Amino acid sequence: CPPPAAPPSAEVWPKKEPLDVEMQPPPMELQTPTPLDAMFATPETWISSLPS
């Protein structure tokens, strides 16, 4: 009983809650936090993005 009850619960939870929660933040975070994070994350990241 544990195996069948575990898979469905783990697949439904992470697919409904995590997906909704992770799908909403990306758009807003990608607008500012992402560029800034990428620039500070590694000099090669924003350097490669630069039109140099």
C-alpha cells in the first residue's frame, strides 16, 4: 500500500504546487533578479551576453 500511495502523492503535489509556485516567480524574477543575479553570479555570464 505504501508504494502506490507514495508515487501518486509525490507526483500530484510537486506537479500542482511546485509547478504553480515556480511558474509564477520566473516571469517576475526573470525581469530583474535574473539579469542582476547572472551578472553577479559570474563575470563570464554577463560578459558573454554583452555585445562586445
